[in-house]
Amino acid sequence: MSQSLLSTQHLLGIKYITKEDIELILKTATEFKEVINRPIKKVPSLRDITIANVFFENSTRTRISFELAEKRLSADIINFSASSSSVSKGETLLDTVNNILAMKVDMIVMRHPAPGAHHFLAKHIDANIVNAGDGTHEHPTQALLDVYSMIEKLGSVEGKNIVIVGDILHSRVALSNIFCLKKLGANVMVCGPATLIPKHISSLGVIVEHNVRRALEWCDVANVLRIQLERQDVRYIPSLREYALYFGINRHLLDSLNKEIIIMHPGPINRGVEITSDVADSRQSVILDQVENGVAVRMAVLYLLASARN
Ligand code: ASP
């Protein structure tokens, strides 16, 4: 019999869930994708559940996607962002969240700049915690929606060649993707300038490549990441222009390959830097599918965590 509940109470990172958990989330997401494409896009599944979206770091796509997922599941929602909160008045994370919990919140979807903040909370409070991004560490729902989008195109990722191109060092998307893809049996490569690739990354079982053409020739899918300028206190690359010249994905480069690969990007896109507009908007790109799938995948995660509460 296949698994019907997650092995965990929280989604803290892909590192901490099993292959079976991932498969269950992806399968459930397929059911919710069908729901969000119906004329009536809402189901009553989380009618008695209250969710707080707590964002200590900027977010557009992820916050909206979670909020929409929660609304489609009929949950009650509280939105909270650090800039408009008492955090700026010196309150601790635990005090802030305990105050929210005193209002009888069942689940917390949190983005926080500190890796480990979610683990800390999970130890101290009773609600289900969903990591919506913790600094440069993990962004589990992004990896799940990326993998869902790959499977939608390829049937499976097992044995497929996936390259993650760009700023691997500062990207939580990269790390969560690596964990997720490896658990599902994909071959994973990272490609970027040596300064933006962590030294010991090959210990995670990934191939390291610094030549973008060779990486694209090898892969079935290229997941393209932006340079995380907001996380760089020193200069890791001489200039964005030079980065675009050596690592940017453009039409000319794709046309010179002898096959058609799938292009992905978690957003936000810096057009003309890591990817040109003619690639981002092309038939090969599944960037908007990723956004649509994000809602279905987040519905699946919230639904499965809520199911285990009773
Ligand atoms: N939206 C993704 C994240 O929050 C990717 C990015 O910001 O570049 O990590």
C-alpha cells in the first residue's frame, strides 16, 4: 500500500523528508492541480485550520503562491511581515511567534534570513512549520514545484540529467533542488563561476562544471538561477555584463546544441543577465508552468501536514 501520510509534522527542508514523502506530495499536487483548473477552484479541506504567513524577508511569488494555496483550501489566514511588525522594535522570534500562536494558529509558513530559524521554532511550538525560504539554506516548496514541473515534461526525473546554472553559493533553491533531485534518482550538475560554487559541493553527489556550453550539452533540463546580489557583501564576479557573457543562457547558445532542452527559472528573472528574454519567453521555457504548479504543490504540502494533525 502506498504511503498516505507524511513522515514528518513540519516541512523544514527537503533534507529532512523521505523519497516517499516527496512522491506523496507530488501525487497529491496532481490532484490539486486538477482542482485549481476547475471553474470552482476551491475545496473545503482546511476549513478549520488557521495559517499564519510570517515573512521576515522579502517575497512576492512565494508569499502570493502560499496565500492562494491556503485560500483554495479554505483556510483562515493571517499575514505578517517583519517590516510592519514589532520585530523592528526588538521582539525575539519566539515571542513574536508565540503571540501569533496565542491567537490559536495551527500552521506557520515562515521565511526567515537565518538558516535554522525554522528548526528552532519547531522545537518550541506546537504548530506545523513550513519553511518558505531560510536564508541561503533551503526553499523546499520551490524544489518540489521545480521537480513537479520537470516530471510533467519528462515523465520522471530518474536517470535524467539536470543542471543548475548560476549562483549556487547563495541559493537556497539550488540546495533544495539538489536534495530533491538526488532523492528521486536524477543526475545533478552545478555550473557557474568557481567563486559562486561552494568548495565541497561534490560531496552531495553532484558534478561540478564551469563551462556552460558543456553543461547544456550534457543536460535534459537547465534550471537557471539569478545572481543573488543582495546576499553578496564582496564581489564574486567582476560584473554582471561579464557574467552574462560567460554564463548567460541565450538563444544563440541553445540553437547551437543538437537537442532541445527544458529551461526553468525560479524567478525573479534578471532578463539579459542569467537568461535573455527570447529564451525566458520561448517554447522551451516552463517558467510560468512552475508558477502554476507552485500553487498545487503548496496546497499538497499544507493539506498533508494538516491531515496528520488529527
Ligand atoms: N525566489 C527564489 C527564492 O526566494 C529565488 C530567488 O530569489 O532568486 O529563493
